[in-house]
Amino acid sequence: MKKPKITILDLGYGNFKSLINAFDYLNIKTYVTNNKKKISSSDMLCLPGVGAYKTGIDSLKDQGLFDVLREVVNIKKRKVLGICLGMQLLCSSSEEGNIREGLNFLNLKITKFKSKNLKIPHIGFNSVKNHNFSLLKNVKKNYFYFAHSYAAKKKPLKGINFIECEYGEKFIAGFEKNNVYGLQFHPEKSQSNGLKILENFYKI
Amino acid sequence: MLKKRIIFCLLYKDGYFVQSRNFITNIIGDANWIVKNYNFINISNYIDELIILDISLKKKTNTFLKNVEMIVKRSFIPLTLGGGIKNLTLARAFLENMSDKILVNTALFENHEIISEISNRYGSQSIIAALDYKYEINKKIILKNNARIEVNNDFKKILKFVNNLDVGEILINSIDKDGTGQGLDIKILEKLPKLNKPLILSGGAGNYKHFIDILTSKKVSAISTSNLLNFVGNGLKDLRHGLQKNKIDLPSWD
């Protein structure tokens, strides 16, 4: 059988080189595209993302990728991993730019960090809790690189596995719901621990 | 808890990596020298982030990026690139070539519209606003254009202005302390306006003792050092272990 590839979604910002570099190091083949057919027939998907929520959603919509992604994830049940803004796009809505329509694979709302005296963005390595998280299997250290100003604060519904982090308040650092995985931090920038997470996603 | 950060900064000039002292540079070696003397697969165990700045007078972006790639190919830590970013084209070239963040200096004063352009596209977390300052009689001044031109405004006003821009972090570098290895400018912390963005302090770090007082301050998120000579060999490893022994909250990778 052919070794499965990871399709990296190109939202038009070209910021996926580090991710490709990390998968290369792990001997995992990647394919970058915004082509609907290629996405529709992909083995598994990775949705990186930077920038504003609206920019990400607009880019998905303008390229007609909204429905394709729903089909691949909901009907074909392919695995998808959203990283940073990519994770947020998998959720239902964001306070950033008051965007109501996310991809909505999970009913989670993204809101801004609110506590006073907190330096925003939340930048640097921070630790996460819950080691039953499948992506954290055999990961030696529990701190990862974050760089964001918005996050999901409310716990998801029962049955959805998630990891928590704290910065002024608790927030969701990662979730897994069936074939949908999201990470608020950057595994590709979190040294060997992050690489292990990417490998786990591939092998699960 | 959010950890403190040690950032290692490399200065690139016309094909070589250089050591700066009070902004006068000396060639140390090329990318091969860096790779050999600073084993980057190993060294990323002892630093949290890497900054590489192109301070060549005549920029050759592709050559610079090739040098960057030689160094970071096998290290999976956050990378910031900078040097001469005045428009979106160079910002894009950096951010689309493995760089997570860019460092902006002169453009903060001459073309700060690009800050919001970059921020809309890549997010404010992708921009470090960097300020070079020095002490004159009775006052502190901020300089731009690789510390060649004075910015005509009050020190605090400039910091407030930068704090309100759509940037992710603020780095302040002491020109007087730059490359001396004699200690960071701790006094400056009391003279800053309230900043609501992470602050990186730079200039003068020589050994782990210099880091302790600064990193125990709530005002500072990270220290950047570009002293290639002080931290060669086991320098960065000893620095990290020294700080951890003194209860500075840094991630340990090894």
C-alpha cells in the first residue's frame, strides 16, 4: 500500500515551510495545495494558519474550500489537524472581527484574553495539562510554543478530549473529537516534543 | 506558567556572521563556522528562540536566506528574521521562508503603515518592534537606521507610540552595552512607560548572573544576546543550567 501523505492546506500566506520542514525530518510526505479535487481525495489534512480570523475564513471561502473541507472531514472522515489559527478555524466562531461562521466541527467560541496586566499576545513556552490526550503519547515534556491573542476558554462538551493551558485564565490548548484535532500551540516550533506530536497525528 | 525565554541573535553581514560591539562589527565566521561551532541541532536545547538579522549595507536577500536555511534546517524552534524591512515584499520573503516573526526597526518611524498590513496578513504576533537606545547627558535617545540617525522624539513617547502599534513584542537594545558582555541595562526597567506587550531586553549579557535580576522582573519576558564569543563552546548550555539552578523558570529540553 502507498504511504499516506499529509495534505497541507494553502491559505495563500505561504507560511507552511516550517511545517513541511518538520514533516520532512520525520520522513512524512506532504503535499501543499488549495485545489479542491486534491483536498477532496487527500489521506489526511493539516490546516496551518496565521493572521486574523476573518482573513483565514475569507481565504477558505474565496477558494471554495468550506464545503470541500466539510465533506472530507464529516463524510469521508479523514483526519484533520488545525494548528494555531488553523485550530480556531475548526471551531464555531470568533470574537476577533466578530466572525460567526467558522468551520464548526466543534462548538467552541474563540475570545480574546481579557485579564488586565496581562501582556498580549501570549508568546512563549507554556505547559499544558491532561496526559491522556492521544497526540501527547510518548511526548516527554509538556510545554509548547504559543503565539496568540485569542483562545477558546469554555470547556467543550463531554466526550471531547482536550488539554488545558493557563495564561491569566484557563484556555483550551488542544482538542480531539473523532477525526478532528486542533492545537493552539505550534508543534513545529516546540523542539523534539512538538515533532513527536506531529508523528503521533500521522500514526493515529 | 508561561516560561521566560533566552533568545540567541546572530548578525549577518555580507556573507559572514559578525560580532558587534557598540555597533562596530567584526567578522567571526561564515555559516559553516556557525554550524560547526554552534551545533544547532544540539544548541536549540539551550535557547528558546533564534533571531537572525541581516545588517549588510547592500542586501542580497536570497543569499541571506540560503545562509539562514543552512543554520535552521534541523532546529525546530521559533525563528525571527530582520534587517532592512521597509515594505511588504521583504516581510513576505522572510515570513514565507521559515521565519515565524520579523524584526522591524526603521520602518516603525518611516513607514508604519506596513505594520498594519503585515499584521492583518500574518497577525501582530509575527512582528517584533526593535528599538536601539543610548544615554546622552541628561536623557536617553532612540536611534534608527542601524543606530545612525536619531529619532527626534522623547524616549517615553516613542515607547508609548510603539506599544500602541499592531506589533506582538517590543525589543529594546542598549547601544552603550551592546557587545560589552558587562551586564544588561537593568536601570532602564524603571524608566519605561507601562507596556502591555511582551518585552525583550538586549545588550550587554555576558554570563548567567547578568540574566538573573532581569528575568526575575515581571516586566521582562525574554533576554536576547548576540554575543557569539561569550557563548561559544558550552556557553549557552552553562548559561541555561546556571539560570535553572537559580530558579529561573525556563523550559528544559535535555
